[in-house]
Amino acid sequence: MAQYALSNSPARPSAGVAPALAALLTIFLLIVSLAPATAAPPAPPADFTDNQIARGFMLTVFGREGPASSQAAGHYVNKFVDPVGVHVLDASGVTGRTEEVAGFVGLLDRIVPNLKIRMAEKPEKARLFVFLVNRSNYRRVIADALPQGAEASFMERSRCSAVMWNRTTGVLDRAYVFILADRGQKTFTSCLAEELTQALGPANDSSKLPYSLYNDNNDVGTFGLFDWYILATLYDDAMMPGMNADEAMSVLPGAIKRARAFAPRVRPFLGGQ
């Protein structure tokens, strides 16, 4: 994963995505790529401690890999503050994938408090665009969608990736998610869960999180309770975009408490966790 600061807005994707962001926006490009996992994760506990949740939050919401110019957005909380419309552009030719995206988006809308995320039929109503591709057109779709000159060579070698732009400090304005749809069900399910949720803000990966999708060194393949806690605390009303690490830590205990109270309603939807 790497992050780059850009001076130009994202180009209009060839599949009919809404117009580019206005030139006055402060834009940060965050590229998140999923590499092949290398180890099976340990069985998750029945629940997680406050310290485990807080550590997972800090390791995924803060920090970035990449050149020095990419580090700025890793110093503060990034999240959407407006309802997130999701629009699918399917160039894969694989039947049923758009419906799978819609199912996962609907799940997130039901189980993550304060996150308003819905499918959008019209691209002008969307902020998050999911590009379903196959290996033969992956590079072309990325090249057509991203601004000219954006560094994306390592994205082109990955199975899936995400790009995010900020409107102002900490406020996400738009995200593109690229997913290979022709590499089997397990790969698609894992890519969809990781990239779509990381595009909502917890964009850093860490090898220190054995129960998380956001760890390229393990084989967690579904959105589970641990990652739900991260997303639920990020979208807690007290967690404001642009907060630095100290500010976020000051409101995390309350956010974790509220997420924990909501968790019993979520468990039946999270793969038996």
C-alpha cells in the first residue's frame, strides 16, 4: 500500500463514472493493494478486549506506506461524512458479481452504526465506484480511471486495489475500488470485503493483526467481528475526520463502549463470530 499527493483530479472513468472532482479540492490519492496471503489466521476469540480493538484501530486508521509525500493522510482520521453511494462498473463478464457487491453494501449499511452506504444506479449519485474486471483488462481499466501520471504499476500486478481522494483534511470525497472477478469465489469475496471497507477509511495494513482482513500476511477471507469493531469505532459520531492520534485516542474508549453495546446485533451476520 502507498499513498501519493496529487495536484489533479481523477479522470472520468471510461465506463461512464460521474465527472472528475473540482480542481479546488485538496486531493490525496491512497492506493491500497491486496497481495497474496501467506498464512492461515488463528481461530478468533469469542470477543476482543478494549486494548485489542484500540490497537487495531490505531494500526489501520493511522500510518501509510510509500514515499515521504504519501505520509500526510496517515497522520489523521479519514472517513466519509456524507452518505456513500456505491456504483458498480462491471467489465468482467462474470455473472452475479454486481449482486454480490450489492449484498455486501447492504450488510454494511445494516450493521455499521452511523455509516450510510447504499447502492447508486446513477454514477452522479455515487462516491464509491467498484470496477469489476478480469485479468486481461485490469491494467487498461486502471489506466483509464486514474489521473494521468498517477503511479499505479504495483496496483496493476495485484489482485485488487483501492484509491481514495480527500475533499478536505480527513474528509473522504471519492474512492475507486478495482476487483478481479474471474479468480474464483474465495479471492473475490476476500477482495471485496477488504478493499471496499478500507476505502471507507481504515486504509493501513499491519502484520500485527492476526484476526484482521487488513493484514496481507494471513488468510482472513471474510469481514469479521474484529474489523467490524474498527469500522464501527471509526464511524462513531465522536470520531471526527482530521483528528490526530492523540485526539482519536481520547474518544476511542467511548466509541468502543458504544460499539460493544451494538455488537450482539451484529454477530449473527459475521460468519459465526
